[in-house]
Amino acid sequence: MTEKQYDLRQVLAELQNDPANYHETNLEADPNAEISGIYRYIGAGGTVERPTQEGPALMFNTITGFPDARVLIGLMASRRRVGKIFHQNWRNLGHFLNQAVEQPVAPVTVPEDQAPAHTVIHRATDPDFDIRRLVPAPTNTEYDAGPYITAGLVYGSSMDKSKSDVTIHRMVIEGKDEIGIYILHGSRHIGVFTDEYEAANTPMPITINIGLDPAVLIGATFEPPTTPLGFNELGVAGAIRQQAVQLVDGVTVDEKALARAEYTIEGYIMPNERIQEDLNTHTGHAMPEFPGYNGDANPAVQVIKVTAVTHREHPIMQTVIGPSEEHVSLAGIPTEASILDLVNRAIPGKVTNVYNPPAGGGKFMSIMQIHKSELADEGLQRQAAILAFSAFKELKTVILVDEDVDIFDMNDVMWTLNTRFQANRDIMVLEGMRNHPLDPSELPEYDPTHIRVRGMSSKLVLDGTVPFDMRDKFERAQFKHVANWQDYLK
């Protein structure tokens, strides 16, 4: 019996009979702002403009201008759904991903005839080649810089091919064979590789892979120090599935592509070449980003010169809305895993779980559940918070709670801050630190004293843990345990 290969279609097959998690529509939808506008009401969640909610992933089968393509949105816009996709308890995903990082399964290269991503090939040398007519990338709002690839995994390598990596970047389609890519240098390994190629004034071959198993996308969002330079995050996905991710040689570039992607785009990041991100719209906006605001259009993003587009039969364009719950799953769950790993190495057994909630977009906020076993543990909870800040500069707020608090229930977390917290003793503020430039409050004019340049921030710790020697004064009301309570709902 042939082993089933995990890819996006296998995941959808497992969800297709679950209406709470997956829905298809044959009603026509325009990729220009309409797809995101519709899904905002149905299932985006996160910090998307209200009204929104948690709902099923949505497959649009009829796309204006793209008769053969489909668009999928919201596949990971529910932590419970991610747990279902990974066949794991959704509350323990951070611990589960830690195990995957510790025991990676390296990707393998398969021959061309085993790569469904290369079923249909369009080369840039074809006279009618135009990625704007081949790839149904949505424009999320009416003010976006253009159609964005928001769930595209960039595969690239160092010049000597000794190191390879995959990362997600925001990429806007600028012309028939040109894409603008925003690379945040210093935190992504692809940025290290592009610097190397740029110094040599040599185009860097890359592939962009779209329409993937969530194990691949979520695994790819791990960052240093958990996955240092040279660690190919495709090994995380291999561990999640206990099955190697399949690669295939590019058709026009000397680089690998993901063999079971729905779309692959091949090309080169051009050295010492920049382009205005909103070149075609001049709106000043890029696209909605994870903090819940429209990102500013960058005046000088790097340029990808496209050499080919390949795809499967009836391909699926996978897309993500920036401030949605889906981004929280992509960015937040790997960060939770990384924080758990870091603090358990330094102070083992004192942080039992971590949750990066939608309120922080998956990056800005962590809720850490603390275990105190003796009086000497007092204060370790604050050291855990400082450890998290030291490793993850994008983290802005940490809330510390006890083991009897459900970190996934913000009502329970806020209850803690109202009944186990005194502002004059339980707040720590760390000033003048680095954070993420997409936070609109991180402007020198907002706080000239502590924000010298954009991207600096004050960090906050809210310690809602009970002092160990006062535990008896903070016992929750205890209710009778009833084993068959669900019988009363039948």
C-alpha cells in the first residue's frame, strides 16, 4: 500500500465533511478586495475590523478572471482547526512543535514525474506570459498596493548551496514578470542570503511556493534562536507529519521547489535593485498587517524577476488576511513553542504553557502559565518574562498567570488581573527596547524620550501570579465534579 503524501489537498480531504471547519462556494468572487471582504464576516477573526468571527475555512471555486483557479482563505484561522489538522490537542501545540524542532525530518528531492506542482509550466519566454493572469493573488483591501502573495513560501540558499531556508514574506505583483518583496533584514535567513548575493552583485535564484500543507507553513515561521542559520525549517514539517517534505529541481532556476505545492513561481531576487511598493496605486498603503493596521507602502522593496510559473491542474491559490486569526496561528504558535523551549532550558518546569493571543497578532503578546512549587520560586516568573523578551524582540507584553487560570480564555486572564494584581507592585516596564516597526505607536513623536528611532518600544510585564506564601487567600470557588454532565444536554 502506497503511503499517502501530505499536501494541501490531503488536508482538505480530511476536513471536507466538517462544515464547522470547511466550506465551499460556487458564487463568483472578485480577487480585488471582495474575497477578503466576504471572509471578514465569515471567519477571519483576529484583529480584523468588526464585525468578524471564528468560522470555517472558505474555498472560492469561481474567481473573476481566473476560470481554472480556486482561492482558499482561512485554513489556519482557528487554533482548534490547526489542532485537528495536526491530529493534536490544540491546547498543547506549542509543546508538540517543540518536539518537531528537536527531531526534524529532512526534506527529500523527487524526480520531475513525481512533482504535481510541475503539471503545467508557463515560462517567461512565452509570448503571452503574464503572472497577473496566471496567479489569482487577492488584493485584500481597496487601498492595497496591489495583488499580494501572503502565504507564499520563499525557498532560497546561500551562494555555495551549503545552507537553505524557507521564509514567508509579503510580496506584491508589480508587473507581468515582476514581484516586489519586503525582506526584514536581520531576522530572516533569506535576508542573510540576499545580502551575500547583493555584495557579489549576482541575482539570487529562488522559488515561491503557494498552496501548502499547514505543517509546512507553520513550521517555516520558526526563527532564531530556536532555528539558527542553516536550519532548514522544512524539517519541522517533516517531523509533524513523520514524512519528509518533497522537493523538486526548478525548471528555470538552480533552486528547489516544493513538489506538492499548488503553484510555484520561479525567479531571481535582483541585486542592488529596488522598486516602490505601491508603484501601480500610489495609495501609500501596502496591505493589512498583523497589528490590525494597513502597513505603509515601502519606497524601496527588493525585486524578483520571474522566470516561470508552474501549477497543478485546477490549482488552489492559498491566501491569508494579515490581522486575522490565521496570522496568529502562523506566527504565534511557533513563538509559543520557542518561548517554552527557551525558558525550560533556563528555569525548567516553571512555565507550563504559553499562549500568544489574537490581541497581539501572534507576535506582540504572550500569556505565560507559571508553576510555583516553593517560596524560593517567587520571582522566577518575572525572569521567565525577561527571557522571552531577550530572545524575541517583537514581543511587547507578557502576562503572567497561575496554573488554575485558562490562558486561552481572555475572561479568565482578565479576572486574574482584577483579583490577583496590584498595579503599584505587579507592573514591570522596560524602556528603550527594540520591537517591530509595524507597531504604529513606535514613533519618536509618540515618546521622544525613549523612542529614538522607529521600531523602539517600552515592554510591559503584568504579573498576575499569587505570592506563594499567600495561596490560601486566593483559592477559587470549588464546584462539585460531575462526570456525566454532558448527558443533560442530550
